[in-house]
Amino acid sequence: MKLTLSVIKADIGSVGGHVAPSQHLLQTVKDYIGKRAPGLLLDHYISYTGDDIAILMTHTHGPNDEHVHQLAWDAFRAGTDAARKEGLYGAGQDLLKDSFSGNVKGMGPAVAEMEFEERTSEPFLFFAADKTDPGAFNLPLYLAFADVMNTPGLILSPKMSHGYRFVIMDVSNTTGDRIIELNAPEEIYDIAALLRDPERFVVESVWSRATGEQAVAVATSRLHNIAGKYTGKDDPVMLVRVQMNFPATGEILAPYTVGHFVGGGMRGSHQVPLMPVKLNTGISYFDGPPIVSSAGFCVHNGILTEPMDNFAHPFWDTVRDRVATKAIEIRRQGFVGTSMLPMNELEYTGISEKLGDLDKRFRIREAKPELTRV
Ligand code: F6R
Ligand code: MG
Ligand code: MG
């Protein structure tokens, strides 16, 4: 059967700062979807990562379906009302428009969707990250789909040896979706040249060149492009199909051992390492560190199994310890140099206002008359 996976996520309020949704808020969203899912959805799974709630849905209506998007939007609206009643912080933060107009894209919530012919067994992974932006997935996806040092399947599996097609978006462009398609392995240097700048160039999807099937869908929205001002980091979600013609689960997860530095953390303005965490983990140190969770599923006739918590395994404790050490180390550098994002990525206007004021106080020192030697 032709199945659609849709995941739509939003920050609609949290407890104790930008930390995690309240149980009541989460339950409100669950109840809302649960009541209205029959007839529209085949199945769903609702979870949180940091202060974001994600609604994962299975159905047969294809990507960008008005009714599916409307359901998620309305659930977030109902959640926002509950968050306001509880006095949660940032209630409705990511709902940037007042009324629904057919599609949640460009309205604040992050969306990742893909449609495919369901395999006999269809294993896939759902990732959600908080306190960072979609470019956080650039390096893990490059390593998993283009680097044989990470993914032995690229040489061991004949189907995988055909390589993968990367669709990369220039997320700084606000007039439309500016994309480029590049093939690995032939064009890996070109892919790397773009992905080195994760605030601007973001992997949107990855496709098998052997079969033409889609392997990956990443949410690429940039909230500050939509809102025209600071609204919090974009906190992306991603879907990855695994096994057979695609990398194995372990090959997709392996890059998260790096704990690479990503844009985000405190006030969305820093470089902090990405920590793989258990499902339904909140935020703590330095409004971070940026976190990523991963739930593994099999879906059959649209029905989801229970989620496997991929980063709950004891192996990841060592990684978490190392990422915590990296985070503390870079924070010792405070506001100077690479610990903070460049000017155009700062999510607050304080520094540019200060620099504007200080600019007026700069002066060119008058040259002293040269002493004449006798
Ligand atoms: C980053 C984030 C937080 C807030 C910070 C200040 O994406 O959500 O780090 O920027 O807690 O929040 P406000 O400005 O709401 O007090
Ligand atoms: Mg928030
Ligand atoms: Mg968030």
C-alpha cells in the first residue's frame, strides 16, 4: 500500500522556562488527536523533545494534505489554550499565524513528510531535535549516506553502492524553495562544500539512486524567515527509512557519537555540541545542550509498533558524558569568538543595537606630526 508518514511539531508552551511541555498540555494534544484520528489517520504517536511536541501520523492522503495538516494545527491550537490556562511559558510560541490556510508550512510548525510503497517490513526512525536548527542533521546525514568510514553498507551492499541523491535547500532564500540536487559519491566534495554551512544549506531529503525511493525527509522551515523576528530556534524533525536498500539503523545512529557543534543552545545564539537523549527528555544546562531523540518503528498497513528508544541504550551514556564535557569546555569561552554564532545568526537584537550605538563613538585618531630629525 502507498503510505504517508507525516510528522508535524511545534513549541506551544512549557514549564519552568523553555524546558518541556506540562503533562496536561501533552495529554490535551493526545486527546485532541485521539478523538479525531478515526477516518483520517491510520495511526499516530505523540511525544516531546525539549519544549517541542511532535505528532507523528500515518495515513494514505499524501504529503501536504489539508485535512491532516489542519488536524495537527487544531490540536496545537487546543494545546495552546490549555497552555495559556496553566500559565505555561511561551504558550503558542510556534503558531505564527492566526488562521489556518490549507497547509502548516510557513505558519510556524516544522513538517517532515514522505510517501512510499510500504515494504513487507517497513522499519523507519523518527528524529526530533530541540534548541538547534535543521542544519544539525547535515553532518549525520552526510556520514550515514556518503561516507564509507561510517557506513560499510556503501561498499558491502550492491544496492547501496549506487549511492544516494541529496536534495539540499538554501534556507536563507525567502522568496521560494531554492534547492539543488547532488549525487553521492561522485559529487561528495560539492555536497560537503554546501553542508559545511549548516545555517544556510540544509539537507531536505535523500533518495536511493538504485531504486529511486526516498530515504530521508527533514523539516527545513526557518522560523525567523517566517516571522521576520526572533521566535526561538527551528528545532527540526526528521524521518529516515532504514535497512535493505537504505543504511542500517546502526549506520544512521553512529554519527551521533560525534556530538558535533551545532547552532543553538542559550538564546539560539551559540555553538554547543548535540547530545543524543532518551525520548521525552527536557532541557537543562545553558538552555540546552541541544538535544536529539530517536524513536525506531516498524509500520505495517499503516499501524505503528511501539517505539524503540534508540538513544536509551547504555552505550549512549558514554557519548552523553563526552558531549557534556565538550559543552562545558566551550562554555568556558563565554561570549568570545566561535562559542557564539556569527552576527546574522544571533536570535536577539541586543548586540547589533549596541554596535550601532558604539559605531557613532568611534573616531579616526589624528596623526601626530612627524618629528624631524636633525
Ligand atoms: C532558545 C530558547 C531559549 C530562550 C531563552 C530566553 O531557542 O528558546 O534559550 O531564548 O530562555 O527566553 P526569553 O527571551 O523567552 O526569556
Ligand atoms: Mg520554547
Ligand atoms: Mg524548542
